[in-house]
Amino acid sequence: MIYGLILFVLVFILIAPKSQAFLGVLAADAGKWISDWAPFSYIIVLFMVVAPFVAIHLIRSWPERVEEGNPMSKYKKQDDVVED
């Protein structure tokens, strides 16, 4: 329900001409900043693009947790116990 409300509000924000102009100015300023700080900003952008894929790879390759079970279960039935 809350996601629908957020999408509804975002649609009306993006429709407004003033908000479109503001978002255009933000995009232009970001492009200018990237070109002004060329080597440093490219490294930052590369890191931001690669980081999610590295995280996905780490999550998929993480070893699964092995449930140990009851540690006393190995003492319940032993064949080498001599009964009188």
C-alpha cells in the first residue's frame, strides 16, 4: 500500500515542469562535476557500478551454514558399550 502511494506521489512530482527543470539541472551539474574531476570521478562511478555485482557474487558464493544438531545424540546409541 505504501509503495503505491510513493509511486503516485513520484508520478506527480515528475510531471510538474518545475521539478523536471530542477532534475535536468541536477543531471547537468552531475555531468559537469564528472568531467571536471575526470580521473577521480571515473573511479568513483566505476566503484558504484561494480559494487552491487561484487556484493551479489559474495552473497551467492558464501558458504552455507551447517546445522550441527544435538551434540549429545552421538552418545545415545553406542555399539561398543558392554552391558552386564
